[in-house]
Amino acid sequence: MTQNENGKLPHDTESYWRTDIEFPKFPSLEEDIQVDVVIVGAGITGITSAYLLVNEGLKVAVIEAGKVLNGTTGHTTAKITAQHDLIYDEFIHNIGRSNARLYYEANTEALNFIKETVDRHKIDCDFSTQDAYIYATTEKYARKIEKEAEAYETIGIEGGLVDSIPFEIDIQKALVMKNQAQFHPTKYLVQLLQLITQKGGLIFENTAAVNFETGEQPVVLTREGPRITANHILACSHFPFYEGLGLYSTRLHADRSYALAVKAKKKYPGGLYISADQPTRSLRSVTVNGEEMVLIVGESHKTGQGIETMEHYKALEAFGEEVFGLEKIVYRWSAQDLITLDKLPYIGELTSGQPNILIATGFRKWGMSNGTAAALLFRDMILGKENTFEKLYTPSRFYANPSLKNFLKENANVVGQLIKGKLDSPKTNPEDLSNGEGAVITLEGHRKGAYKDDEGKLHIVDTTCTHIGCEVEWNNGDRTWDCPCHGSRFSFTGEVIEGPAEKPLQKYDYKMIDNLTSEDSGY
Ligand code: FES
């Protein structure tokens, strides 16, 4: 692991959850197939759904555009809790007391399901029960925490207010939710993958869904050509690979956040912690090669709209130094989450009235419990069983407050970003970039994105996002091009890392550009 010359930060991003474990490899789909259920996306929702459905005797195929467990699930904090920031007081006001209680129950049921599954199959995944705390360092947030404590009491959540937490953080108030949990998510899910294949489930990597045909037996069309016919399609691909009439681009926004795994000088006291105040700080322990380490997570911002990305890591480093004293930073990585208008996930019919095409997305930062809850709901919907949570999560719901307000705000933000990007005309000359540096530049009067790699080779792309045309921004921490409108992300060579964009950014050969006319260069 190389260290950043400016401090202790590792040079490269690498999630601990993806380094400590051997991932199984799966073939890509080579021919048309027919199954009962096809699942698009091999993260926690897709894999848990497949596990549940093969156990019901159904023939299941999971397809993944890249490698299994390489999306948000492989970059999570892996807390399994129903304490999702300050949410229950807000939910009681916006969606009602019974729905707020249902949300708590759905996430608690998910937590219990994970625990039972770990016990049943004796899965070695560092699962442990932990109390979860949310704390306030300011008077303003202390008042909010007191309101949240009242909400806990109203809907019957076990917990209560406390005045201190075992860190040198000057807090005003904290609220505990008892008996939550943490685990190693990829160790858990790799075991589920094995159980799925043992029961005849099919898994395909490097097989990207690009569209589907509706009907009694809908069909998933893949980029590579083969078709999968099924009775049900489950879209578990984070941003939906196909929006149908659901208008998901207008009802979701993408947030990025950052994580460090650190060897601390002080012993970690146990527990899950998150700050109520901004910037968010989230803490838990993790065991790396037998050594206890601390995960420090936070600094979230809208994708493509943050400050220079290394600054986020440095802010977490400074916080870790102050609270624990840092011996070393072993890993750093970032994650992307999708957030809905009313903060409840969308789980259910992708387009209302099409019961055989289901979607799960918008878990905010709480995908371990919400993703598992989605899988449990999918199982019941496919088997035609009643499920208490179906109405709560249905994507066609609309709560006038706050959905309308947030709908207007988010879409005004998209329009603002679209216009802002078009008006920017940066002055950077690509020759001035240092190795490892990227920037938006102007070439022949057109906005372009340039990255000079560690060997000094320039990679130039068109910065117009291939989704609906916003201008991508450079993410220096991850060396990616990120779109501020709906969160698509592209590698420095322009390949799609994360949708909703499906097509790569257009590449430019820098040497050729000198000789190109505007017409030649595609304008
Ligand atoms: Fe929608 Fe880029 S992700 S325009």
C-alpha cells in the first residue's frame, strides 16, 4: 500500500471489503435462456433475492454488468441497523406514525433475517450485535435528537437519550438504538452466492441488461445479445437499467461519501456511531488481518458537486487524528448512494400496473437493511403472498409533503447544473497537468476533460454526459468523471462505471486534435 506524499492517505482507492476475500468468478451469458426470475444486479438486494427464490424452488438467473459485489455493496460501511440518521420524527410528520413504525419494522426484520441466515449456515462474516448511537455536537441538533427520542417512544423503538459517548468528542446529546449489528458484507454475500449455485441458480458476470420487452413473459435484452425470458424481472442495479414510465431520473439523486480504514492509537470501545450534525461522521470497528481498526466514514455531497475530492479524505483523516490518534491509514474508498424524494426506498412495480417487473432502489446510505428488506418483499410479491410493507415502499406512492418540494428542488438543481456546465469555459492547458492530475479544459473552443496518467499519457474525453447531456466534473480522489445531474460516473478513459448513462464518453486523441476541424471533432 503506497502512502500519499501529502500525509498518511493511501495513493489508490481500494475498499477493504473487496481486498480481504476471494471472489468466485462467473461466466458471461452466451445464449438465450428462459428462467422463472431474472435478477439484474449482483449486490446485496439481487443476491439475497436469488437466495430466497432458489430456496422456494424457482429457477433464477442473476446477471451483473461487471463483477459481482463491486457496486455500492462492496463499498458500504456495513452497519445493519434501523437507525438511519434522524428519520423517525420526520417520517411521523411526513408519512404518518404507522408508516414510520412500518419502516422500523421492515429494517428490523431485515436485520433479524441476516442474523438468522448467518447462524443457519454458520457464515464466518464477523457478524456482531452492537448498539447504535446518533450524537449531536451543537445545541440545534441536540434539540433534534430530543425530538427523535420522542419519536422512538411514540412508535415503540427500544432506546433512549444519553449524555455521553466513549470518545473525546464534545457532545450535547446522543440517542441509542439497542441491539443493532455490523458484519463483513462481502464474506456474507459470497457464501450466499455459493448457496445459490448449489441450488441450481445461474450467475453471469460481464452481462449488461440494456432494455426489456414487456408482456406476460417479459424479456431482458443484454448488450452482448443473448435474451433472457422470465416470469419476473427484478431490477436491483442501483439506478434502474430501464426507467419505464417511472421517471426515476427525476425522482432520485446521487450522493457520494468517503471512507477510511485506520489503525488507531486508542482502543475502539465498540458500538456504531453517527453524527447528527454536518459534516457527517460515521464510526464502527473492523478487524483487518486480526487487527482491530476503525472505519471513519462521512463527508457526503451530491455526486459531481463536491469540493476537490481529496479534501474529503483529508477532513476524515483530521477527524480521526483528533479523536483516536492515527498510526496508519490502511484503506480509503468512496461510495455512491441514491436518495428518493421522500427518503423511503422505491421497492415494487417499476411501472404501476406491471406486476412482473419489479425494482428496488434509493436506499439512501442504508442498503444493508433496506436491500435485505427489498429482497424479502420481492419474494412475497413473486409468490403472491401478502406483505405488510408493500404499500409503504411502492414506487408509485406520492406524499405531497415532502415529495413535491423535493421534486421541484432536485429538478431545479439538475437544470442549474445543466446550464452551469454549458457556460463554464475553463482555461487549463492540458500540457500543464501533472502526472495523475485531471481537469476540465477548453480545446478549440469546446469543453473537454483531460487526465494525465502516471506515465504522462493524456486521455481526453468529451465532458457531455451520455445520459441527458449535463457536463461531467473531474473527481480527483477516484480519478473519475462524475455527472452532477443524476450521478453517472465514467473512468478517465470514458467507460461507464455507474449509470444511468449507458454509453461511454466520447474519446479524443489529443495528438489528432491539433489537426482536426470543428466538423471533424464531432461538433
Ligand atoms: Fe443524467 Fe448525466 S447522469 S445527465
